[in-house]
Amino acid sequence: MKKALFLMMMGVLFQAQTPDLTSASWYISNITVNGQSTNTPAMDVGVGASSFSANGSGNNYIFNSRYFNSAPASITFIPGTNTFSKNGSGCTLAYYMGTNQVAVNSYDQKNCDMFENTPAGTVYSYQVIQYGSGKMLTITAPSGNTISYNSFTLGTTDIKTQNKIFRAYPNPVKESLTIEGIQKNLNVRIYDASGKLVSESKSAGERIQLETGYLQKGQYIITIDAYTPYTFIRE
């Protein structure tokens, strides 16, 4: 009886933790490998939504991480924690031949490697934070490598407009971040890794500079109206 009650409580706790994951469509935004952070490169075709889907009963799911190729992984959520263990994984083998080819194929390989280059039983941790009108999911491997996704709480038409991508450099950054390729008079917001708004301004032109020297070291999100959110690291 006690064992059954314990399992029931763990099930309730699991269900309370996962709606943010399983009810959202996630769009890959950043991969960090060996301390080197890379934001999703633009390509000629749209980025499909990554998603969690039930795989049988209990806490078993398939997480399909998508960029140009798809990297599905069979996972089991560990009740009472923000972790899951990998049971198996795979990756489709299409090769991208369009604009930005080298960057896209390199990034695509990192997406596949995040889940394929670990043995069955590997435990990953995850974190979901709220920022503005969206959420960010960050999955961390035991190596410390991370992969991040954005989820927009907007209508379908609005989500499509968020596929516009601006250029930002350097990343990681110390004193000043340069942003290029945006429109004038847009809201520019910076959120920290907890989802707290730390800076808000208006774009003065197609190229702006944001002071970052005052920020604590860590990961941040920039949101600009009608553009895909951008993740950067203050070192």
C-alpha cells in the first residue's frame, strides 16, 4: 500500500513538472560544446519544431530534436527531478546543400551528437524558464554541453514572423555586443537565465551596440520584436 501510494505521488509530481515540456513546440536556438556557444544559423528551409511525445505508458517519451535533420531520442523522465535518462537515439542523414552550407551542416552534426554520442542510461538535466511572451528549454549533458530551444506563446502567424534572424557578435561577449540586420524602433530586451528582465531599450537603426560589461557572467536571452530570440554568454 505504501509503495503504491509513493508511486502515485511520484506520478502526480511528474505530471506537474512536464506540461511545459510536452505541450509546447520547441525551436532550436543555441548549442554550446566545450564552452563554445553557437546560435542557430539561418538556412534556406524552415526549422521544424522539436517536441516531446508519449512513448507507451509511464514516463517514457520520445524527444525529437530538429534542425535540418531530426535527432529522435527515446527517454525516460526521472520522477521528482528535472532529469531524464536516454534509452536510445538516432539521427536522419540528409545533407544540406543550400546557403550557409558549412555552418548549417556543422550545427546539424552537433544537434545529432548531443544525444547520439552518449551511451544508454546517460542522465540529462533540463531547465525551463519564462521570458517575456516565450519560454526557453535548456538540456544539459553530463559533459556540460548544452542545447537550448525557444517556445513562443503566440499565434501561428506571429510564430512565422519570429523566423527572422539578426546577426550578433561576439559571442561569448565581455563589454559590448553588436547587433546587425534589424529594423529601427523595435523593443530590445535582455533576460537572464532565470527569465528576469535586466535591460530594455529601443533599436536606433539597423546596427546597434548593447553594453554588457555590467552583466554578471552567465547565459542571457535577447528578444527583438518579430525576430527569433538570441542566446549569448557573458564571460
